[in-house]
Amino acid sequence: MRSFSTKKLVVAAVAATVLVGTGTAAFAYWTSQGTGTGTATTAASASPLTVEQTSSPVGMYPGDAAQPLVVKVTNPGPNKAQVAGVRAVATVTKAPGVTAACTPADYQVNGSQLPDNGQVTLNWTAIELDSAASSTSTNSVHFYDTGSNQDGCKGATLVFAYTAQ
């Protein structure tokens, strides 16, 4: 009979040891600490925005009505991009053989005469463009009637170079 109670005592002791050991391991797990390092980098640069004119004003002449000048900005990159505005620089390409003067000042954008250097800020509301998103700006262009001879602009082409900011 004694051996039976010794067996019970051994089983109880083993069970108590397992229980205490498990409790200690759980306590150690929940209170353990550690250290480590990691890194993260940001992109070196953003993808350049695409700026294109989507309208083609044609046939301008002194006294004509303004024509739409629509400019579209697209973000082809994977990142978001802020677009504060769009600037344009207008130049004039005269028709072959024309020697008389024709400058950007012979044209108006959004109702204002262009300066001789052709620089103009287009109508634009500052926006954030998501990846692959685009936005347009509608402006106007027309031939500015100076009241003097503008024969140098016959057949001329007004060329815009755009920059998104």
C-alpha cells in the first residue's frame, strides 16, 4: 500500500514541478526584453510631372475672340505630387520669309497682354495629384490687336513651353 501512496506523491510532485516551470516560463516570456535595429529610406526624387496642351487654338487674327488654351498636368510616378501652379513661356515662330516683327506681346493669355519675354502664370488651383492622376486648367489665348501693323504675325505660330511647379 505504501508504494501506491509513493506513486501518488511522485505524480503530484511532477505535476507541481511542471506547473511551476510553465508559470515561470510564461512569466519570463511576458517580461522579456530585447533590442534591435532597422532602416527605412525615402525616395531620392519624385517622378517628373507631365504637362501637355490639350487644345489647339488656330486661325487667330486681330479682333478675333479668345480661344480655349487647355493644359493638363499628369503625375506618372508612384508617389503623390503637389502642383502649386503652371507657368508658360511663349515664343513666336514666324512664317518663312517674314522679316517684320512679331513677339509674344502680340498675343494675350487670359485677357492680359503677354510680355515680350512671353512668361505667364496660367490659371491653376493648387492640388495634390495621386499616382497616375491628372488635372486640367482652362485658359484663353487670342491675338492682341495693337492698332498698328502686325503683318509680321501673319502665319506665325505661338509656341508654349510649360512648367508645373
